[in-house]
Amino acid sequence: MKASPITPTIPLDVDGIHHGFLKLPYSRDDSAWGSIMIPITVIKNGDGPTALLTGANHGDEYEGPVALQELTVTLQREDITGRVIIVPAFNYPAYCAGTRTSPIDKGNMNRSFPGRPDGTPTEKVADYFQRVLVPMADVVFDFHSGGKTLDFVPFAAAHLLEDKAQEAACVALMQAFNAPYSVMLLEIDNVGMYDTAVEDMGKVFGSTELGGGGSATAKSIAIAKKGIRNVLIHAGILQGDLQLDPTVNIDMPDGECFVFSQDYGLFEPMVDLGDTVAKDDVVARVWPVARTGIPPIDYTAKISGLVICRHFPGLIKAGDCAAVIGIDIK
């Protein structure tokens, strides 16, 4: 396997607070010998666990970058035991463009693992995390929200895993984050995901969906800030007591949780996030856009439960997710 072309401009294993970049050479029209400079902070104090914290895996999701940027200026070396590696903007080109995928190569970072050292820029970043940063970590936490196309109730997430001891550790991390909702998340397609790559290495992994619409709120950012400090306390890196509030535990047992549109048209949500629905309730309608006098197409819930996700834009296409229903496991 070829060596990664990415080099850090700061040490990754030296005590202290170090702010710098992951430097990826990238030759382009406006800079023949240019580089993509991905901001990174490493804070280390002696021996102890390592936490790898990332935001903007998708570039239009903002709670993670805000919470992690604040952590880079507030977390002090003497506050911790071990090491914290902070990358607020994982897919940096997408983050700068405000898009889900990279404007350079259209790479979706969360579908690009394990990456390639001789691939596209997105694949090179994925490869560096796969072979360099993730192996250093004991705990990995990756912030997500719905971006411009989805909106979620604010939740932390864990996945069902074959290794039940690892799964239990991931669930404990999810509960420590302590979002208003805690979801055993069923992924539509986990091939190439960062989550899958990290979990396959046996790491303790957590993530979130904290809102959406291509922006953030004071409430969703506050959840992110509190949660990531709880993660570091839970991991034994940061001193202090967990700040815990009630959380609603949600399961997604199978694909019946998802409601997908089969039509293009004007999207009318019939329920709001957090609403309770029964099986066969209408959760969304799709109206025609080309003419009047035609009734809408109804989309119904396949199971009873809580609405934890909905389509965000005013128009919807065939194949788009219209809603997601989760089951409250009180």
C-alpha cells in the first residue's frame, strides 16, 4: 500500500496544545502546487485514552463544527488525561462550499471508506483517517445532522453490532452524550461509511443527527456542546460529572421505519417531528407541480411510532426519504 500524501503540520503525539493542518497536496487551475489545508487541533496530556472528534463529514451540517471549534479554544491541557484529536471540518472542501459532498470530486466522505492513497481528494482523506487517525483512537465521535435535505429530532445514535461487548460500549457512549433522543440507528446503506470502517476496527463509536435544513439552532448547538463534553468525561479523558437530562430511547427494527416517495412533486408534511403516528396514518402528501385539479398522492406510515425524521425542501423527487418512524422503547 502506498504511503498517504497527507502530512500533519503539527505533532500528533506530543504533550501540549497544537493547532495546525492536515496538508493534502492538490494541483489545480488556480494553484499548480497548491494544497487542501484541513484544520486540526491535538491536545495531549500524558498517557491515557485518545478521542477522535469530527464534524462536517457532510459539509452542510453545522452543529459539530461549532461545538468542536469551541472545544479547540476552551479545552486546556491540564483539563485532560490522554489525547483529544479534533477535526471540525472532516470534508473540508464540502464544508467551505456549504454542500453535502465535495465540490472538487463530488466525493461523499461518508461513502468513501476505506479510501485510497492514490485516489480522489476525498478518498485520500478517507485513507488517512482509515490508516492513521482512527487506529490511534479509543473513542471516535462523528457529528451529523440532516443537512439541506432532511430534518431530525435531535438524537445521538449507536448501531447493532455483531460484537455485543462493542455494541454495549457504543450504546453507553450514546447514552453519555445524552441528546433528547437516543436512537439505535438503522442505516439504509452502510457500505463505505466512516461508521462502518471505525466499528470494523473494534473502536467505540458514536454519532448524532441534531437537526437539519442546512443550518443550526441555538438549541441544537447547545446539545452538541454539552454532549461532546459528556463524551470526553465518559471516556475518562476529561474530569467532571456527566450532565444528564431525560432522553427518549428509540429503536429502528427494520426497513419498515422508512417512508420513501415514488413521485416528484410538491411536498406536504402531514405530521411534525416528534409526533406520534399509528400504522397507516398519512405522514406526507405529494402534489403535482405541472397542473391543478389533481389530488395528491398520500404516503402512509408502515408502523406505529414517533416521527424522527422528515424531508425538508418544499419539492420532493422519486426515491427521496419522506419520513422516518421510530419506536419508543420506554
